[in-house]
Amino acid sequence: MITVVGAGTGAPVPADVLAGARLVVGGRRHLSAAPVPEGAEQVVLGALAPALDVIERHLDKQSRVVVLASGDPGFFGIVRVLAERFGAERLDVRPGVSSVAAAFARLGLPWDDAVVVSAHGRDLRTAVNVCRARPKVAVLTGPGAGPAELGAALGDDSRVLVVACALGSADERVERVTPAEAAVRDWGPAVSVVLCLDASRAVGGVRSVAGSPPGPAQWALDEGEFSHRDSMITKFEVRALALARLGPRLGDLVWDVGAGSGSVAVECARLGAAVTAVEKSLDGVERIRANAAAHGVDVRVVHGAAPAVLSELDASDDPDAVFVGGGGRELPDVVTACARRARRTVVVAMAALDRVPAARAALTGAGFDCDGVLLQSSRLAPLPGDVTRLAATNPVFLLWGVRSPVRTDEGVAQ
């Protein structure tokens, strides 16, 4: 058996757990603080592969092995790696308090409704997008993906960052800062976890399912669910297919360009994505904010005309998917600018037949595989005498471009 002990959040490693161990593996600070038996081999965790090879040699000799890990080793910890290599049945896990649980405890907040995302050895943009989309997020940090980098990426966001360092030690500190304040600090290597909170929603309500809330029961909402001007809104039939092609999900960033009422932006946010809506009219900007607030989601709104305003969005804000609404002579340039930045998909809605060839050429010219449909629908409408007729909606062209996978000698990479 391999005994895996969670340490590092204040509770010492019991001596009896280490008794008889011939190999003790762990971080340098865990090994120095633990009562390692005299004569036991010690391996400082760095690269995992060599440590796993040493563990295997000791197991072959029936030696007792103890692995020291931080907090709860089954929560974004070493248990997964050990179970994959040696089998879960060979593990005796003694969990400690995770850094996430400890950090929320220091604040007196429940965390069953928190989303936990790891940026340790991973792309920070996923953590950033989750922080933008959810009111209560815990970010497990790593080199190059700490509080400063997270704060810089969030920019002027109104959320509060709680930086918890050296939890459980004499040097423990828990600080509340704005993203801008976090961005200019040198936090050092002792950061345990960063909490990103919307202070107005940090306590949360009663939950029956832990973690990220379930997705909405409905999408492609009726136009009456949104404030809009003179029926200038993407109709729900069009929105349904657009959402299917955009594929918004937690961790994604979606742009809604020419957002109008923001109905597509709001729907993407309800499905878990971080969303930036671009709108050129000031009354439209306020309408988008009002619709987002009415549906309880966060949508970042940028005032300006595309394509020029898109250059003001930082390169770190490159979207996974883009919805382009509206039209006009500048549409091909808007689609081209969006296609240059989109990582996965661009969806374009148009009412004018004349705009379709140019929009399609812009997508294919940017290397996207392009497809599309003409959507025509008729809705049930009442007539006097308790009878019903079919009322036709305006036809809309929907094009979508999907970025072609990159082919390598080893296969296909997205």
C-alpha cells in the first residue's frame, strides 16, 4: 500500500503514520516538517516521473511508502496520478483540509456553490473566463499563473480577489485586493489559493447540488424576455441554431459583435461562458446591461463600432467563439477581423441576401470551414373566432465557420 497523507494546512503529520516507512515522498517543506523515520529514503517532489519510478521500486520490494501532499490530495492532487500508475486499490488516502476549504473558512463563507479551477501548469485563460462568468471562484495558482497575472487579466473587473498565502503556517496571511491591486504586487511563492468573489453574491443561497450551478432549463428564450427596440432582436429560432453552433460553455469566452439588445450575449452567459458584447449605440449599451442584470449574468459591454473597436480588445481576450449580428457595408471587414481572433467558431446572422457571398468569402478566406442555412419560420398566431393562422417571420441567413484542425505528422491537433 501507498499511504497518502494530506498536510500543509496546519495539522502536523502523525508520527504513527510514518512509522516503518522505507520511502517518504513529498514537497521540501512537508518533508522538513514531518517526523520522517531515520534511515528512510526521501524523495523531494519535482518532476513526477522519477518519483513514481522510485515508488515502484520500493513497492516491488514490499517496502512501506508514504507520500506527503498538500491539503486534500484527492482534490486536484497527486491521488489521480498515483491511482493511474499503481491502481486506486493500493492507496490508503488520509486527506487533510484543502487550501480551498481553508481559505473560505477564513472568510466565514460557505463554498458548496463555488467553482474551483486549477491554473497550475495550465492555461490561465480558462480560470480568467470562469472568474468573469461566476460569482464565487477558487483558483489554484502556479508559476506564471498567480494573483498578479490573474488580476492583470481581469483588469477593471469589480470583483474582489482574496489571496491566501501559507495557509496553516505561522506566516499565514489572507488579503482582499482589487484585480488592479493584485496585478502590481509581487506575491512570492507562498500563495495557496486565490478566491475571486462578487461581493454582492458571495454568501449564496440554499443549494442541493455542489459546484457550478446546473445549466438553464430553457434557452433560445422568447423575444419578450428581453428589452429591445422596434423588434431589433435576434429571433429565438435563429438564436437556437446560433447557440448550437457557438457551443458556449464554462471556461469559454464569447464575443457578441453588433449585440443590439444583447440577447445572444445573455444566452451565452446563461450557459456558462464569459461574454463580451460590442455595441456602437449608447442606448444599446445600456439595454444590454439591463438585460444581463435582469437575467442575473455578467456581460462585459464595450461601446464602439466594429471592426475598429475590436483592436482595443487585448490579445489575451481572443474569443473561443464569435456571433456577428447586424449588417452594413462593413460586414465583411467585421467578419474578417473576428475570424482572425476566433479560436473555434464564428457565426454570422444576416437578413440581406447581398451580404451572404462576402461574409462567406471572409470566413473561407480566414481558413474556416463554412456552412450555412436560410431560416424561415411561421409561428402560430390567433385569429378572431378562436382559430389560428401561421404568421411568417422574416427569413434570416445564418452562416458559421469552424476553424480547420491543424494536421501534423502525429495526427490532428485542434
